[in-house]
Amino acid sequence: MRYKMMNKNMIKQAQQLQQKLMEEQQKLESETVTGSSGGGAIQITINGKYQVTEISIDPETIDPENVDMLEDLITTGFNEAIEKIQQLSASRLNSLTGGFKLPGIS
């Protein structure tokens, strides 16, 4: 009898955690972060779905003779934005799970 109560409580807690995780995931999808490079000359904003929502390029950064540098700056800015949203997501989800890794949750 006692084990049935424990199992019911565990199931209830798991369901509550699942609901909180889903709510937090939805909140994260609407969050945005900005990665930058070149001292802020390139700024790339993405949302929690990893979709680019804005790119800002300082016109002085554009040098037709050095397209490689512009490409590198864009890549660096994008990678920084991805890293920031991953850190934000991990921080928010870890606060709910106490750092416990759940399958299928990133």
C-alpha cells in the first residue's frame, strides 16, 4: 500500500515537472539573444528556436576587397548567438531539473 502511494506521488511529481519543462520551453522560444563580432560591427539576433530574427552589419565593415573577413565576422557572430541561447536554455532547464539530464530535453 505504501509503495502505491509513493508511486502515485512520483508520477504526479513527474507530470508536474513535465508541465513546467514544457512551459519553460515555450518561454525560451520567444526569448532572443544577440551575438556580435568585430567590436559590435556585426550583430546577429536569434530566438529560442534558433531562428535568425535580425542581422545588423555596420556599413564600414563591408570591404569588397575583403569578403572573407566579413564572412568570418558573420560566422563568429552567429556562433556566439547560438552559444548564448544554448547557455540560457541550459540555465533555465537546469533550474527546474536540478541539473539532472533528461532524455530529449536540451
